Amino acid sequence: MKKFVGMLLTVMLIAALALTGCGQKPQDTSKDNAQSAAGETKQETVYPMTIKDDAGRTVELEKKPEKIIALGTFLNTLYDVGGKSIARCDVGDESTLPEGTKDLPTVGKVYNINMEKVVSLQPDLVITEVGIHDKYTSVLETNKIPVISLQMKTYDDVIRVYELLGKVCGNTEKADELIGNMKKNTEDIVSKLPDTHKKVVILYVTSQDVSVKLDNSIAGNVAQILKIGNIASGIKPEGMGAENAPFSMEKIVESDPDVILVTTMVASKDKAEDRIKKDLESNPAWSGLRAVKDGNIVYLPQNLFLSNPGTKFDEAVEYMAKAVYPEVYGNVEE
């Protein structure tokens, strides 16, 4: 009997310990679960990486590039997402260069690259611009140097290029942050648009002539985002992929835009005004335009509209919004 009672007490003790263990406060794994969840959504950079560039080429990167040369505006894009270049182009205004790049070796002007210098630096990736650096692709390929050719003219281009270079550099979080801020600011601006939309003509002034900007230009794309009517929409471009079309005073008079926007690549606003005076103001039809009579001619800044401003695209949107709707957004000088 004593033996039976002893065995019974032993069984009861074991059961009690088991119940106590089940009733213990479970270990807090929320942090681990959160990390796991984050890991599932985080975009990891995996090599080899296959890239379809904007020239229609398929490029295979066997490993993460360590010696990149980014030409033109892509230098800024690369540094925005935490990447680095081993060289840069010569630029007229060095204040536009990313921090820490002024002392980099140069490989010529944006439109005239010194390919011998590029090849001598033995990069493992060169980033070029469609339409500007196409002639250099075969040279790089012959020298076994990977090259991706990109295009960044529109708002959607900015998102796509930043996502790609963020992935190449293994810094998708930074790219996503920059894109997210740009999207939010742009959406805030668009949300304030009036119900009645205005019409504009976007002139492009060079030292030789005046043309108009189409929807596939930076300024044209900004006008689309702001639902502004570009009177040049639908006009045949000067050439395949071109963003300009010949100037037509008859078309402008017919549409009589609310605002005349001016983009230019000449050195100063004064020189652009001189070209307009020479080519346009002698025509009586010009002075009869409503925008001219009301003084609604706005020169768009080169840093926002001549070359793509990247994730500062929202600043271009805000500038044009002020130029066309000052009654809503305030004047451009403010």
C-alpha cells in the first residue's frame, strides 16, 4: 500500500510539473518574428543579376560591381543610392557634382567621352545615357567591360532607374526612401490643382533657333502630371525619339496659350530673351498672344528642366505649378 501511495504521489508530482511548464509565460519571439517578416519583404540583391537596359540590351552582371563609372547625370543618381564612381565627366558647373567627386579622374565631356581613358581604368560597370553614349557601347563590349545604357527623362523613368541602381548597389532601402519622398511631395502638389486646367506652349531656345517641347520631354512630362494642356501634344517630332518639334506661330496663335514656358540650353536668360526677340517679337502675331499681353512668360530653370533632376523631380513639378497657377501655389520667386 505504501508503495502504491508513493508511486501515486510521484505521478501527481510529474503531472504538476508538466502543467506548470505549459502554463509558463511563452518566450517573447515577436522581435524575431518581425525580423523574419521584414526579411521576407526586403528586396535582397542577388548576383548574378540580369538587367534589361533602356537600349533593349540584356546585360549579365556576374558579381556586384566595385569599380563603376557613371557618365553624365547618372553620377548623381549613383551617389544618391549610396554608390560610388571611379571617374566622372568634365562639367562646367562643379557645384552640381555629388560630394566627394570633384577630385575624381575625368574622362572627357559628357558628349565627348575619352574611351581610351575609360578603358584604362578597367571598370567592371559603365553606366551610359541612351542617345548620348550609344556609339561607345561597342567599344566597351569589345574590351569586355559591362555597360548598361539608361534613359531618365520622365517621372516614371526616375522611379525605374533609382530602383535599378539601388538594386545594383545593394541599397534598395535608400532608393525606396528617395522615391517615396518624391511621390508624396508630387501627390501633395497635384492634390491642390484647380478644376479648370490651363494651356501652355513650352518653347526650347538655343543659340540658333526656337522649337517647342513635346510630351516626352522633362517639361512636357511635368505638364502632363499637372494636367496642363501642352499645345504641342501630338505634333510630329523632329526625328525618332526626339523631344522637340519645329516652331509654328500659326499653331500658337490658334491655341492662344494661357502661359508661355521657356526652356533653354544657352548660358543665360538674357541670351534666351535676345533669341526670342530676334525670332519672335518682330512678328505682330506674337505680341497679340494673350500670354504675351498679360506678361505670362516664365523661364524654367536649367537644373530642373534641362537635365532630369532625379528624385528632385517634385521640385520641377512645384516650379511649373507656380508658373502656371500662381493664384494657387504662389509665385515662382517666392
